[in-house]
Amino acid sequence: MLSERFPWGVERARRPWLLVVLCLAVAVALAYLIEGWLPHANHSLIFLVAVLAVAGNTGFAPAVATAVLAFVAYNFLFTAPAHTLRVHSTDELATLGFFLIAGLLVAALGARMRRYVTVAAEHAARAEDLGALSRRLAAVSDADAVATALVEGVAAVTGHRAEVSYGGASSAAVPRGWSELALATDAERFGQVRVDSGDPAVLETVRGLCAQAAVVLERIRLAAALDEARIETETERLRGALLSSVSHDLRTPLASIIGATTSLRELGPALSTSAREDLLDMVVSEAERLNRYIQNLLDMTRLGQGALSLKRDWTDVDDIVASALARLGGVLRGVDVALDLASGLPLLRIHGALVEQALVNVLENAARHSPPGGTVTLAVAVVDGELRFEVSDAGPGIPPAERERVFESFYTAQRGDSGAEGTGLGLAIARGFVGAHGGSIVALDGPGGVGSTFRISLPLPEEAPDLRDGTD
């Protein structure tokens, strides 16, 4: 509005009256400019425009003052006899009368229009503040953030201070000049809000804000309850799966070891050399199997407790592959292993033991689900700026709906990492170790639609060192 921005150096309270003077001065100047060009009756239109300008930018009192002063100026300056307030002509008297009435009507209508515009602007600003508060409340996830948002929202929308307290009925006395409103839904009371105002309109607005905040608090409480129930259910499921794993997957190799060693102790002299070698091989194989199961359980515990730390160093990919295959010598004995290693593979700055364990788990999974004499393929190459290990088996494959679930801990399915001879931890641990390096692991269709392929992707370092001169 003109009265709010012009002139700059005038106090706000004096601006409307200065605007009255300016508009009248401009109207008089324009009337003098058209003097002799147009009849005197048209001069009144200029003064009516001045009245409308003041009414639209100030209020009723300055507009009425402008109408009266315009009536006096028009009569004094532009009606005969000039420079007097007397009127000789009946026509001039009627013109002046109608001008005064029109001026007062324009003043009233203009002032009313300004009030409507002001109220509409206030409502729009309040609606914008309410929308901003609603969006902020929708994004918060704890009670303290709700209280902060509510206090700031009350200040922005109403201009009044507010205090939020959680708990039952207020035990403290309400400070003088403050009103107290309940922060509650139909089902539950969360606390109360104190506002330093007794204005019914303000309290009604704050009551609406409290209703929004209470809905958010109820959502937070329900979300927390659902999380607790989910965690409890997951804990029970994992506990049951762990007990099942201990009772089967851990006891089975122990039983085999006990049986083989008992046979060696009791029947040793009567056994042939080949029979003793077979029993010893069984002991070693089952002991290695038991060690892998225990290692998987320990690794999963480290992942679950967040105790995993990366000790990165420059590592040769060929060394990782060779070490993983050596560790799985007994597991891979019943299948054919095909290697497809690209030449010139770069060094990786990784925790070598963790990446090797991830590869071991994926290879063991492929061997366990391939038929006797089947082929397990390990391909390593650089593709799209990342290093990829792809392990393919000749097993029955994994249905698309289960390809993500096979990476869950203790996942039990007919086809997957937790078949009859697995704990259901290997792929979950592999994803955890690979993810800790910023990589990913996914399950895909095998070559030609036969079996499954597990792809491990690791980001490449920006610059690999030249180890030939000892630099890192």
C-alpha cells in the first residue's frame, strides 16, 4: 500500500494524513492544468479519484477527511465566485451537494474495500503459516520436535507465546494472563498448552493447532508401538531360527566328528589305511564346516551390534580369489570350478579379510546348491567403473520373488542360502560385508536361465598405488 511504503522518512501514524495532503495537492494541480479545456463539472472527477486513492490505501477517517477537504477545495477554487465558499448558481450548488455525497460514498466503499483486502491478506498469511506448520509436523518423529514446532507455529500464526508440557493434568498453577488448552485426541491426552492470551479467536486458532499436534503425537506413539512389536517379533523369530540352527546345523557336524573319532579309537587297528584316511578326512571336513558355521554366527553378531570396523589396505584381487578357493577346497571337491578372471585387474583399497569372507560365503552357497559334478563359475572383471565378482551355479535357481529375501538372516526356503545344510547366514553376512565397503550384492538368473548368479559389485579407488616403488 502507498501509505506503508511512501514516503520513507515519515512515521507510520502520520503517513495516512500526509497521503491526504499529497493526493489533494495533486488533484488541485491537475484541475488547474485542465482549466479552460473541460467544463468545471469534470473537475469533480479528479477530486473523487483522490478520495478513492486515499480510501484504498489508508482507512475510513482519512478518506472522509479527504472527501470533505476536496469538497471545500473544489468550491473555493473552481466554482463562482472564485476564492469564496459562496455559491451563486443553483446548478453549482447541486453539483457540490452531489459531489460531497459521492465523495463520502467513495470514502466508505474504498475503506471497506481496504478492510476486505487486509483481512484477505491476513487470512492468506495465516493459511500459509498453518500449511507450513502442518508440513513441519508431518515430518517430525519425536515429541520434543512436535512441542518446538507447535510453539513456533503459535507464535507465527497468532503472535502469542505458548508453552507445551507433556503428562497428565497440569499440576502447576497456570501463570497469570495465560489460558490452558488440552493437547489430546479423542482417545488419549498427551499434555497441555498454555497461551498468553484470552482472546477467543486466538484460543480457537491455537485449539486447531493443538489438534494437529495431537494427531502427530498419536502417530508417533503408534509407530513406536509398531516398531517395538516388530522388533520383538523379529527377535523371537531369530531366536527360534538360531535354536534350530544350533540343534541341526551345529550338532550334525559334531555328531559326524564324534562318530568318526569313536570309530578310529575303537576300531583303529582293524581298519584299513584307506578307511582311516576317509574317517580322518571326514573329521577335517566336518570340523571346517563347523568352523564356518561358528564364524558366520560371530560375523552376524558383529554386524548386528555395529562393531564392524574396516581396516583398509591395498589388496590384489587375484589373492582374494586364490585364498577363497583354498579355504573351500573340501566344499568345492564335488563340483567343477571354472575361473574367468580378466587381465590387468586393479588393486582394491578394502578390508581384504571381509571381502574374502563374502566371496567364500557366496561360493559355498553356489557349491551347496549345485548337483554333483555341476559347474560353479567365478568371473571377475571391471564393468562400468566397478569391480564385479559373478558366481554362477547349476542349481535349481531362485524364484524372482525370493531373490531379495535370500539375503535375510536365517531365511528358510526350499531354495536359497538356508537349505537343508545351511544356517541362512552366509548371504546376509556377505551383503553386510560388501555394503560396508559401499558395494552391493544381488541375485540374478544364471547363464542361459539355468541356476543362479550372485553379483558382488565393489567401487574402484580413484587412484591405485604403484607398489613396485614401495609407495602407497
